[in-house]
Amino acid sequence: METNTHDKGKFQVKYPDIQVVLAYDKNDPAKAQETLNLIKITDEMLKEHCKSKDALSYTQLRNILQELRHNEGNLVNVLHKLVYIEARQEKPHQKDLVKFIRLLLVAAIEHKKEGIFLDYMDTVVAYHKYYSTK
């Protein structure tokens, strides 16, 4: 599974390829292996992210998910908030995770895969909680 880069170079941590995330389909048993691979890379991504002293806190990530759920019908309303949250982060790991979420949201909106995005965000929050020390 490929990892992603953003417009200014590589992330500090390996993130899953956005197209792989958007190809996820929880209702298609034929994609079970792809889903398992996505879960594994998400697990590793968040294990690595949470090991860092400058990891995003669970509360910060949970607040992002809450904002997404509050605007579930029109997720484009959250983009400017994610840009603001990303800009406020001073530490690279924090900034990278928010940027990954923002880029994933943009791609999900463009490809009309908002439901898949929200499902994936639940996975991100769950693994972050599992590994988080903050």
C-alpha cells in the first residue's frame, strides 16, 4: 500500500494513500483484504504518530470528528475550520495529521465519498485512542 505526500513534501509519518482510503467499501466482502490492509496501515500510522511527543491529543482529534459529524450533511463547511486548526499547530506531527485529514476530506468531497471518509475517521479516532498517552 502506498503512502501519501502532501504539496510541500513528505509527511513525518507514513499515511495511507488517499485513493486507497476512498476505495474502502465496508459492504463489499470481496474487498475484505484491502480493508484489512487499510486497517493495518492506519494502525501503524497512529502507533507512530502517538509515539511522538508532539502528537495531536485525543481531545483535539475527537473535536475534529465532532465538527465533522455536526456538519455531516455538508462537510465542505468544515474545510476552513481544518485549515485554521492545521495553521494553529506548531508541531510537525500535529500539523501533518490535520493536513492528512483535510486532504482526505477534499478528495472525499470531490469523489462524493463522504460516507467512506466519516467511516474512516471513526477508525482513526479509535486507533488514536488506543495508542494515545495524552
